[in-house]
Amino acid sequence: MMRTLAAFLLVLCFAGTSRATEETLTFSRFGTITLYRPTPHPAHVVLFVSGDGGWNKGVVDMARELARLDALVVGIDIRHYLHALAAAREECSYPAADFEALSQYLQKKLDFPSYTPPVLVGYSSGATLVYATLVQAPPNTFLGAISLGFCPDLLITKPFCKGNALAWKAGPRGKGVIFLPAKKLESPWIAFQGTIDQVCDPASTESYVKKVSHAKLVVLPKVGHGFSVPRNWLPQFKTAFLEVTSSPQPSRAGEKGDLAGLPLVVIRPKGTSEDPDLLAVILSGDGGWASIDRELGKVLAGEGFPVVGLNSLQYFWKQRDPDGASRDLERILRHYLAVWNKKKAILIGYSRGADVLPFMANRLPEDLLDQVSVIALLGPERSVQFKFHVTDWLGGGGGKNALPTLPEVQKLRGKKILCFYGIKEKDSLCPALDKDLAKSYGMPGAHHLGGKYGELAKIILAEGR
């Protein structure tokens, strides 16, 4: 295969004096990965996927150059990863979740003070994989992606899950897949194309990139698929990396004043709601403001309701406790009820946000709890910890410090409680709730509730008015 041959030609000679520390470890389907970091806690995080030649030679030098831009660079051997995907039992592969879990695990293991969404970088077949991963992922999961030597085809034996917007067709002679241009990509994707590339046709790549939303093509004269002369592409590569890492992120509130230190996202209403006295507060899941929480917030804002989101990934990165978390929820409610001149609130939690919400709600002052018209729990489990731990990504969820969720929900008896769960979920709290305590709704699919965001919003609003 020509990509494999090109990988062996990727032998670079970089100049530079500063060297990042290098270490290896193993994680899940990725097998052995290599870490490069110039400082204990760099400003940026990069997940770098090799080509068919594996993690060696030229990609190693690329990683070292990226590390010099104040980045933790994680070197991934695509051969091991794709083999692990093929051996997995799932009907379709979801690399977006694997890459997100890898990033979260490493940043927690390395004791980063807060979570930094990573940049995806890939060479050759790795360039294809990071593109597909970015398109598949919920928006805001990754800062963006950079593909060096991109072709849209990937030799895999099992299809990728559609996720957010991924589409494909069968490859030549039924081997592998060809990923189609993404029409609704929100994060930046930058593709590097050499004009003398004999593996990935320059004209075809240019045509492809033009069809992808939020995409950019960097044309490199005198560069082939091997990227063997750094001076012909390295300056542009560094510029692209800085462009991706400085791209606009979701608007953040709560940085100053009485909401200082809270990782909040505010979505202002569009249009006029049927209930002008109502606002919504959403506690996100483990992935931060990126999944059901984000989409549900957009739907509610579209119905005319102001929305405040608490990013659980950032908030619970540090140790919290139920009393302190409840006081923070009180701060949020009192501030925005006053600022927006509202009289009542809907409280919504998804995944970890649903797990912790009962603890936070039942500790609210009575006058404030009286203003909560409905509490909606989306995908709650039976126990929770008030901090992320390394074991969360190693299959060791729960733990001796986990707190049971059911008793906290029972303390809210008399409040209107809605509990949504995927009918394929095995550990949901919802089936354990008495009918006189909460209304439970079984939704299609598993933890993502079938993507029925409009239906969820309709039910919640009907109960909350």
C-alpha cells in the first residue's frame, strides 16, 4: 500500500535545542502511547495519530516540534488502535469516545489543574482517522483537527457509528470505507496537501475540502506524501496549530463577581416563550458542554427560554461535596433569576449532572426550592462521586466513596421529578423510582436517549409550566 511506503519515507531532520520529556504508558485500545511534554502542565493537548508505518521516524519528530509549542503531545500508533477496534464486540466503532476518554484520563493522571479539550492531528491514514473522529464527535469535544496527507478512504472492517454527522460509502471493491464531506462540522479542520503528493491526489483533496463546512486547505508546493523537507511545510503547520488552538470556544460566564470560579455557559433566548417567568439550568454530563446538554440547551433557547449550563467536566475536575455544590447552584439560581427577572426555574441534569442534581437540589434553601417547578434527570445512575478519578476511565467507576443517589431523590418527594433513561441502559436509576415519586420515561437506545432532544424538551416544558 502506497501509504505504508510513504510512512517509511517520512524521515525528518529538525533543528532545535529544547527537548520535551518523553515517556510511554498503555491505555485501553490505544495500547502503548508516547507522551511528549515540555513542562508538567502545558497549555495545549494534542492527540497525534500515526500513519500505516506506526509511531516511529518522522511522526516522532513532528510530535517533538509540536511539544515545543507548549503542548502535551500523545503519540498513537494507528495500527494497534484499528486492530483493537476490529476485535471489539460493538456493532460500530466510536473513536470519538475513545479519544475523549484518553484525553481525560491523561490530564487527570498528570494532575492538570483543569481540563483542556485536545487538538487532533494525524498523518496519512491517521489524517483520515482524525477527520472522521472530529466529524463523529459532539461539537466542543475537540478544539479541531489537522490532517497531513489526507485521503478520504480508510481500510477498516467494521463501520464507524454515525455519531454527530459522520457518513461514508463502501471503498473500492468493497474494501474499507470512503468518508463523505461533512456538511455540518462546527470545529475547525485544516488539511495539508502537497502539490507533488502521489498517494492522495491534490485536486481531489481540494475538491473534497471545499465541500466540508468549517474546513481549510493548506496547499504546499514541493511537498509529497512523505513531508520529508520540514522547511516546506513546518512553518505553515505551526501557524495552523496556533489557529486551531485560538479558535473561539463556547461563551463562558461566571468568571467574575458572585459567580466567580463557576464554569458556566449562557444561552440567551431566541424569540418569546409561552412562559415568560421561566429559566432553565442544565448540569452537563462527563463530556462537558458537548452532548445532549448542549443540544437540549439550544432547543430550549429556541423556544424562548434563557439557559444556564454548568460544565460538569470542568466543575468536578476538582473535589466537590454535596453541600458546597448546592451552594454553588444557589448562587447560579439567585443570580440569574434576578438578572433575567424570572420567578421559577427548571433544573435539568444529564449523566453525571443527573447523578449529582438531587444532592444539590434538596440542599437548596426552602424559598429557592419552592421556585423550582420541575427537576429532570436524564440518564442518572445509582451512585456518584463528586470528583473525577483516574479509575473512572479504567473501568473502576463507583468506588468506596460513591454516594447512593436514590435516598437523595427520595428527599425531594413532593417536587415534580422526571426521569429519562435509555431502554438499553443497565444501570439506570429510573426504574427504581416509585411512580408516586417520579415520572419515568424510557427512551430509544442507550445513554444518549436516542437523540430525541426535541421530544425531551417538549415533555420537560409541559411539566415545568
